[in-house]
Amino acid sequence: MSYAHPEYLISADELAADPAGKRVLDTAVLLSPAPEGGYRVESGLERFNEGHIPGALFLDLVGDASDTSTGLGFTLPPVAQLEALFRRLGVSNASEVVLYSSGHTMWATRAWWLLHYCGHRHARVLDGGLRAWRAAGHPTSTAAANYPAGDFKASPNAALFADKDAVLAAIGDAEVCTVNALSPEVYAGEGDFSYGRRGHIAGSVNLFYDDLLDDGRFRDAAALREALGAKGMLGAKRVISYCGGGISATIDAFACLLCSKEEVAVYDGSMAEWVRDETLPMETGR
């Protein structure tokens, strides 16, 4: 059994064998727990400067690819902002774009989801990221790349994101599977870490994003289908994936697309937004 969309991924060897003409974008973000709950985020630019895939440019998810006015860490920005960003990075509609992270793959899938939302049809995630690139024996570089600006024109698909009202309306709706991508402990409201209120959105199931990966790479199609199917995600009319801030949720959502489940959205505000309103229902336990 193969992926429904194998073109959404690229291996390190495949990229190394044919890098010509591709726009390779490093999406790294650094996270550390914040004393008040949630995470403190900072750009991965310094790590990028220490070594990256030759010819890569840095995509700043923290500032350039987010609406920084919401206080949520990561929020979908206006389409015009994303369009301008990708143009600055040399992207046109016909460009082959490869997204990777020097940290967790979720940063690459978040950037991929943004580009996919904007209607780009030739974007791929480097399976395993920079770690897989290095493990395959391919070189890194500290040299800065420079490309002419692209002329990317966005055609956004609003259905790829869900807002708080859509998530609230999905509670109790048997046709919608709302899935929490966080660890079982955070989902259950156990342990020391929380986003301000413990537990998960009422009625949501749990599929930990790391359970869809094997050593940083996506598991094979059969394993993904088994994991998604066990949570009711493949049989539901629609899937809404959420996490803490709309990042690791893109792992679950991306896996859905790999398995031909197209009716999937990411709840952009996720727990960071949901916990702010104490009238919004939450549950604890597994």
C-alpha cells in the first residue's frame, strides 16, 4: 500500500540527486516551556546560520508567517502577508518547494500547510528533515543563498483551517472527528504541563503526533491508515486537528492527506485560544 499523495514528501537522497531549480526552505523554530504555561518560542535563524542544506533560505514562522497581534504564538496571517513572504523567498506558482526543519518535522508540515492553504501545488516536506539529510551523508553549508523574487499568486482554500466556532459546533456532531495531536499525558490533563486549563476539548479523541512518525519520518501508508482509522478519522465526514498552537496538529492533518482523507482542517488557535474562554467545554482523562 502506498501513500495517496507520495508527491507531498521527498527523501534526502531524492533532493540531493536533483536540487536544481528547487526552493528549499528551512522552517526551524526553537521551543522552551514558559513559566506561565504553554511554550516560549523563538526563531531558528541562528541554528540555520550554523548549518543548513546548501542553497536553502530561512522561512521565519514566528514573525513573517504569523499574525503577531493575537498573542497566541502562531496565528494564520492575512493571505497577502503569506503571498509576499513566499515571493521574497523566490517562490512562484510553478516552483518546486521543499520544506524542512532542523528540529521537529512539525515545523515543516506547518509551513507546508500554509503554502498548501495558499493554493501552491508543488510543495514537499523533506521526510526526516535536516537530521535525515545529515544521516544520509549529505553536506551542509553556512553560505547565504540569494534568489530573484518570485511572483507567487495565492488562491486560498479556507476549508483547510477551522476557527473556534467551528470546533464548538463540532462537539457532539457524529460527522466530525475532532482530534487532539498532543501527548496522552497533556490530553488527559496529567503531569506538570498544561496550557492554562488541563485536559482537552470536550469530545475530542487523541492521536499523538509522534505516533505517526518513525525516527522523524512518516510511517508507511498501512501504519498511518491503521492509526488514523483506529481513531475514527478516516470514516468521519470531516476531521479537525488541533494541538497547543496549530503546529503539531499539522502532522495529523498531513497524515490524513497522505492517506487520501481530504476533508481535514487545522484549528489554528488550538488550546492556546480555547483555554482563554472558561465557558468553552473541556474534559480530562483518557
